[in-house]
Amino acid sequence: MFDKLTKQPVDKIMELMQLYREDSRDGKIDLGVGVYKNAEGVTPVMRAVKEAERQLLESQETKAYVSLVGDVAFHDAMIDLVLDGAVPRENVAAAATPGGTGAVRQAFELIRMANPDARIFTSLPTWPNHLSILDYLKIERVGYRYFDEDTRAVDFDGMMADLDGLRAGDVVLLHGCCHNPTGANLNLTEWQRVIDLLNAKGAIPMIDLAYQGFGDGLDDDAAATRLVAKSCPEVLIAASCSKNFGVYRERTGILMGISADASKTKLVQDNLSFLNRQNYSFPPDHGARVVTMILTDPTLRKMWVDELEETRLGMLRLREQMAEELQKLTGSNRFGFIAQHRGMFSRLGLPSDVVEKLRKENGIYMVGDSRINVAGLNAKTVPILAKAIADSGV
Ligand code: PLP
Ligand code: TYF
């Protein structure tokens, strides 16, 4: 049987992580995988997470199963964090999932179950796992223009022109904030125009929200998602707690299905429960429980909000420093977009031979499409990266 298997394509980001590990040079710089790192290069357990885990260790009396969709208290807390009352609670069905990826996967399966003819529109570019999961599930996908390679901002006219090809029942996958891999985002006026177009076409938005709190703040980063939630008759939201709670390996995420007609919520809820049962029965609980404790306890919540804000502002400062440094070295503002982008990532728009040269000659690791993880930088490495870019002659 096993000899019938064929080799699968590698995950380019994981491959880059491996190359970085194997590099023995001092001073190598990892700007690859999207994991937050502080100035010391450490991915810390957040203070509120440590404290919640300490409390949980003391208080938890059973590890018995919870429910097929996880704990309702987790749903309530996350619905509140993401939607903040944008729609009534009774209009939202939810299921805990193993990470944001689990939520994305379950959303795609739900779409396919509900409408096998639905096509899913994805931004050019998007997170590679979106595409690989869609292909694996044999769901038809259509790319829409998103990133303008010249301005390194959103090609909004191109995006709208491509979304004009939507048919009723198609789904449009949108990044709620902090677009991965580009760092370029829509403003709220543009979001409203996308919403109007989707509603006119009878298309359904699916929002992937993996970086709430990493861009402009917890509320600002959810503003587009909230606007979509209250403006469209049906909405899917896949939210991840991996980054903003730093609980990556605990696999904590949630899928929400919103219907303007609350009488449909029970049916959606029933199907989310069914899908969890088919794929893994009960979702992981530890991360979800810790997140719930943090969001519902004012002391823990404040501790978390404060640390998340430090994290966000740290990344913003690195962006500003990087843009300034490149301005000095190149005498132009053509890298000013780095300070405009938001979230962990920026796509720099460097040609692949330059990306390779930076890796081989300078020990600077970024993804092949020239995406950098801003959090991989610190005040000392910003000038090193800026000089290497300026010297590359781009
Ligand atoms: N969606 C996007 C766009 C991401 O960048 C990530 C990142 O890790 C995820 C979803 C899901 O992450 P996880 O499954 O680790 O929660
Ligand atoms: O884009 C990233 O770097 C993060 C982490 O298969 C990640 O989203 C990367 C690859 C992958 C899963 C997560």
C-alpha cells in the first residue's frame, strides 16, 4: 500500500526554517516563519497565559470530554472579542477547532457540503495553506488581484474588477487584518465597497482572522470583520488564537457561522458539530480554556491586553525604523510602504535572486516571495537588513 504513495509538495516556510536551523553562521537572521519573537529572539509564553495556566493547574478537576464543538464559554468569549456585539449572539453558530487552520479547513468543508458548486475566491497572493487545503478538498478556486507589486499596496481596482466575476453562492476569502503574506490591507471605505459588491452578487464572505491585535489594536483590527458581520446575510469567520495569545502549539481557534436569520443558527451549529465529529471528535481544550479564563477575568485580561499592545507597538517601531533606515541609505522613499503595512509581515518586492543572495551571503532568511516577519528583527538587526537590501541594488 505505502509504495503507492507519491511525494507531496513541501511547505516552503517549513523548508526555510530547516535551512535556517542548519546554518551555523553567527549573526544569521530569521525572518521566515510567522512566529512572534521579542527583541531577544524568544517566543515567550505570555504573562497572562502563564498565570491562567497556573490557576488552571490548581483548579481543574477533570479532563473529561467537553462537547463536540468545545466549551460554550469559549465561544461566548471569542464571539465577544471578535464581534463585540456587531450581531446578536443568537445569530452566531460556533465551534472550537484545532487552531485557525482547523477553522479554515472546517469552513471549506462546510461550504462544500452546503454548495458543491461554490467557488472560493482567494487573494493573489494568500497564505499558501489556503490554496493547498482547497486543492486537497478539490474545491474550485479563483484568484483575485490584491497586491500591487509596484506600489506594494492593495491593487483595489484590480481586486474589484476580478470580484466582478463572482456568481451567486461563490465565497470570497478575505484576511480580516494584517494580510499574510503582504502586510497590505484595505481601508474601511474599501471594505464597504467589497461588501456592497458581494451583496449585489449574492456571494458570501469568509474572513480569516489570525492576527487580531497585531496591526492597529484589538478593536481596529476587528473593525472590518464587524462591518462584514453586520452587513452580509451569511458570513464565515475563522479566527486563530495562536498569535495574539501566543499559544501556537496548543492549537486554539474557532469557526463562526453567522446568519442574518437567527432561525438558521441551530442548523449551522448542528453541521459544525457534525464536521468536528467526522474530523477529530472533540477539539483541543487546554488553549481554549486558557483563552476563556483570560478574556473573562478582568485582571488576566488587562495583563494580556497590555502585553499584546507592547508586542504590537514593538513591531510598529521596527517597521518605522526599517523604513527610516532605508530612506537614509537609498535617498528615496520607495520603502516607505514598510511603515504603512500592518501585522507581522511585509512583502518587500525583492526579486528571488536577491532573496537568495541575502540568504547565502548575508545569512538573512526571508520567504522566497520576499516576505519578512517583522518580529524577527530587532533594533540591532534592522540596520543590517536595510544595508543588505540597499547594497543589493534593488
Ligand atoms: N490564517 C492565516 C492567514 C495565518 O497566517 C495563520 C497562521 O499561522 C493561520 C490562519 C492559522 O494559524 P494556526 O492554525 O496556527 O492558528
Ligand atoms: O505564514 C506563516 O508563517 C504562519 C505560520 O504550514 C505557518 O502562518 C506557516 C506555515 C504553515 C503553518 C503555519
